[in-house]
Amino acid sequence: MTFTSAWRSPSNIALIKYWGKHGLQLPRNPSLSFTLSACHTVMRLAVTPDADSPGLQVSYDGVPKQSFEPKIKTFFSLVEERFPWLSKASVIIDSHNTFPHGAGIASSASAMSALSLCLMDIHDQIHGGIVPQNSEWWQTASEVARLGSGSACRSVYPVASIWGQTPNAPESSDFFGIPWEHEIAPVFKDYRDTILIVSTAEKSVSSTAGHRLMEGLSYAEARYAEARQNLIRLSEVMATGTDLNAFIAIVESEALQLHALMMSGKTPFILMEPGTISLIKEIWRFRKETGIPVCFTLDAGPNVHLLYPNQYSPAIMDWVNSNLTPYCAQGKSIPDQVGTGPEKIS
């Protein structure tokens, strides 16, 4: 018998960055993210347990993608204890992204969260029915997703999520993300994120390799300590929503620190492009001239996430179209916003 499942799961953008991990995908510091909406992965699984010919087939937009298979096989080996039927199953996967893969928009977060949700769903089907998707179910899905990609554990929740133990969130854990939707002010629940695509090329250094380069960095511990304090401070700022200048200062500092770490290791690398720097300068200039509380953050790549309250959307989009698109690859940007989390399609 073949079981099928399909889920749509979003990417997320970290406001407090985690860069450095240990053990089995455990973070060196906690992180806080917005869950996105337009940037998502749609994943479809067909699983035949106890198949005559066990194996894995992966396609992307219907085209076989053998290069994805090693990472997925490694992930399956890590979750086989939870899903023992995987060891003798035929698994067919097809996925689709609404944004460039590998360009630094957390494609692994959306893909691995979608894959984890499909596995959870199929596991429930194999064992005889529909299991209520309560908080414990989502927590397990988050923990499974973490084993595929650390940031994926935050994508299973709507609006916002914290991953990593922090004293201001007693339920937080290094092993799974927790929802943070109800701890933030209304202004942040429909925040906009216009993603300015500086490059669609796959980044030169993977996030996994980047995390590894944090080991032995002389000021890594100071960075982890600062990230912990920044998360506590940002949580306080987002709880009230009354001090967007403080929000901007923390978020932009975190973005720049992330890329400074990349450039400061024993094997330094640069993921920003000239267009990235030009966009940052334009954002600073526009904010100073207009007083509109727009800011940026960066993921592990060259593209710029433009963050701003929904009420400023008309003015911001006019400015983006007239002033910022010349710095974007083929003038491309992705209008996105804080989203409602994953959705089961079938």
C-alpha cells in the first residue's frame, strides 16, 4: 500500500541569528525569526513501506534531482528511529520552491520543514488514522525538522518562533522551536518583508560549512553571549511594539554581525555582493530622509530582506520600484510578509 502526503511550508527570516552549532544540530545561541508566506516549498511524498524495491527518488519541479539525495538520505538516517518504516520503504519526493534555491533565502528551512510534516503525516496514516495536530504534534515536527536543517524547526510555526534555550521563554529548548506569535505586538503580526534579489546564484559557501568555521573562532563565545542578550532585548521590544527604532537597531546589528563572522574566521568568505552594500546604504539614506521605520536584515547570502510595518507599504513599494530595483538581478524582488505557517495540501 502506498501512502501520500503533501504540505506547503514557508521559509523564515531570523531576526536574531544563530551561527555556530554543536552536537546533533544544536545551536550555540538561541534565535528568533519571522515566519514568511510567499517564500515557501510545496512538497509531495509517496511512500510504500516494505517495498519490493526500497529506495529514494527525488525530483524538483518534476525533474530528477540526484544532487538532493545525499542530504535527504542523511536526514532519513537521523529520523529512522522515529520512523522505522523508512528503512524498507520506497520514497518518492517531488518539491517546488517559489524562490531561488540555494541563494540564501533559507530554502533548507522550508524544504526540511515540509518534508518533516509529510513524514509525520504519513507516519500517522501508517499507524491507523488521523492524529490530532496539537501542540505536542507540532513540537515533534519541529524537532524532526531540526535534524534536517536547524532553522527548519522554526518554520513549522505561524508568525514568529524562538529556537534555543533562553531565560525569557521557559518552554524554549535547543531541541525544537516554540511558537512566539502570542508574545509580540500586533504591528509585527503583519510585518512586510520585501526580498531584494541581488543574485539568484547558489551561494559559494553552504550554511553548514559556515557554522563549522565558527569552531575555534577567538571571539565566538562573546558573539553567542551578545546574541542571547539581543534576543531578550528584542523580545521585550516586540512585546510592546512601541519602539521601532530599538527593533531596527537590534535587527540590523544582528545582520551585520552575521556577515562579519563570515569574514573573520580562519577561512574567511564573503557572501555579500556589491549590490548588497549599495542597497544597505540606500536603506539608511531613505530612513534618515523620510523617518519611515524601514530596516534590513540578511540571511546567509547576498539578498536583502527589507522589513517594515504594513502601514507603510505603498510608500515603500514606490521607493523599491523607483530606487532599489536597479541593484537587483533582473530588477527582481519578492513581496512577502509575516505568514500563517505550514498548510496541509493533501
